[in-house]
Amino acid sequence: MKLIFSKNKENEISVKLATGTVAEDFSYTEMIKQLLKRNKFEDNQYTGLSSEEKTRIEEMLKKVNQAIADDEEE
């Protein structure tokens, strides 16, 4: 699963969820479904974000992966 992050002129960050070649509006439910199938983010795309923002997002995604992994272990 690939997430596409972009920042608009108002400095708001938007997220799209790409499965295969199709990018859809982000949905937490769909993201969790995909992570339960395969707990991995691949080649996320960052457009217009600073390196600090990118780092913060990547740290958050690692925590999400860890939460899914912990849940699977239980």
C-alpha cells in the first residue's frame, strides 16, 4: 500500500491511498484493512512537505505498523 501526501497552498496536508495503480481518497478503514492483509507501506510519496514533516509522518507510520503487529501477536 502506498500513501500519497501533498500540501496545498493553505499548507494543509492531504492524503490519498494507492492500491495498485488507483489512488483513492484516504480512508482509515481501508488503510487498516490493507495493513491487516500486509502490514507494510511501500514507496510513500511526499509532495511539498518539509523534511521535518516527512520524518514525523514516517515515524507515525512506523507506530501504526507496530500497533498492527502487536495486535496480530495477541
